[in-house]
Amino acid sequence: MGNRGGSERWLENSEARMAMFSWLAWYNNRRRHSALGHISPVEFERRSINSGSLNLVV
């Protein structure tokens, strides 16, 4: 994925699409969020579904 600063340029739309989906996969699956207790959004959602409640860090 490389630079997340927005300065990348692609020759084909398919290259841009792949970069976007790669970033989205990182954002939702690996990025840790302090308001979610330093877990990824996907892990937070999984835990919330299994427990039947939402527990946000305040």
C-alpha cells in the first residue's frame, strides 16, 4: 500500500480500485481505535455481536 498521504497516482482505474480496497482492509481489520478499547473495528463488531451489547470506551 505504501504512502497513505494521498499523493499516489495510478495509470489504470483498476490500480486505484485495488489500492482503495487494500486501504479499506487495513482500516477495518488492522487499525486500532482508542474509542473501541484499542481493537480493530471488525474485532469490536465481532465482540459486540457475540456479547449482545456495545461497550465504547469513554
